[in-house]
Amino acid sequence: MPSATAIRVQIESTLAQRVPAALTLKIKQAPEVFASGMAEVDAMLGGGIPRGTITEVSGPSSTGKTSFALCTLASITQLGNACAWVDVSDALSPETAAASGVELRRLLWLRMSAERRTKLTDKPWSRLEQALKATDLLLQTGGFAAVVLDMSDVLPQHTQRIPLGTWYRFRLAAEHARTALVFLTQSPCASSCATLSVRCEPAAVVPFSSQGETPLFEQQQYQFARERNRNEGSPFQQRKPVQRASWSAETLWSRVR
């Protein structure tokens, strides 16, 4: 009676043309990552945000989503890569981006063109549909190391209405273009299509500065909680507990003395 090893060799030799290494476990290679420039956050994320996948950064307003994205784009653009920022609510400040270290000549800023008199919370779909189409075009065109889709001001009940097929299409397009696609949202909406899911939480507030004639609010503390990272370990391993990291963002006016 032939041994198990002999049977395995016979099966693989028979299926070699159609299914190479049919009985061999495929080892998943570690993806290329872009560092955010914040040591504590990068250590928690395993080096940074992965390239060719979707990273979803969710959380309430003023919890560090935009600051984290700008710090990451600063690291990417300083390496000579081109990036894009799809701005649903036209809220990005170029001055703040430049102060964060982003090289603006390597950043494509797409501002949605709905009527400014229309509140985003009332009828967001005009701008949101434009943003989704713009993101799709950017991924299909390629050439961008990272694309940020900023939906921070869109209410969760609207982002949850986006078809799941849209996120699947974005995931495949990002993988093909080797683009780090980052979503900024109030609550997670990409479901299982997001490889990395991070939740932003408010942390302790730094007291006002007592130096100088006028006390100024100098920096804000933030806390990140990593909820899911599909690039770590085997899918058969038990899910790891939530990990957290804290960091701070400096206000622009604190640099002027």
C-alpha cells in the first residue's frame, strides 16, 4: 500500500499543470507598508498602513482622523510619491497639510462641487456620489501611492447606504494599482473589504500653556485602537485583542512665538 507521501506526490504531479502545489500551504507575504511617522502608531500597526489594500479610520469629530492621514501623506510624499485627497465636504486646509509636512506639489486635491448653500447633512448624495466616482477613476488610472477618501462629515446613515459592491470594486482596484486606499469615516462602512480597521478615540486634553502673555491651546492628545489587521498571522488563528496607542498633534499657532 503506497504511503501518504507517495500519494501526495502522485496527486500533485497529476494536477501540476492546472493547480501547482495543490496540497502545499501558501505562505502569505508581508505587504509593503507606508509609515505614518508616529513611532507608537506605526508599532501598533505593524509598520504603517499597507499598500494595495483598504485602511478604514473611523471615529467621531476631532479625534485625530485627519491629522493621522496628513502625517501619513507627509511621509509618503516626502519619499517622492504622488497622493490624492478626495474631499467630500471641502474641508481640507492646505496650510494645515503643508504644516504637517505634506509636499503639496505631490498632492492632488479633489474638492466636490455641490452647492455650498446646501448643508452636507441634509443632502449629501450629490457630493458623495462625485467622491465615489472620483476615487474609482483615480484607482483605475493608477500612479498614486495613496488615495484618501475623506467622508468624515458624512453621517453614518448615509455611508451605510453605499453598496457593498462598491467597496469590493475599490479593494480589487487598489490591489491592482498598488495604492493604499484610506477611508476617513465616522463609523466603519467598508465591512470585510477593509484590511486594516482603526478607531480614533479622544484622549486626555493637554492643559493650556502658561508661558507667555496669552495662554494658548498647544496640542491635542489622541488615541488609536486597532480593531482588525488581516495582514497579521493566519486566518485560522484566534483574533487578537484590540491594541491601543496614543499620540499628540501640535497646533499651528503654538509654533509662532
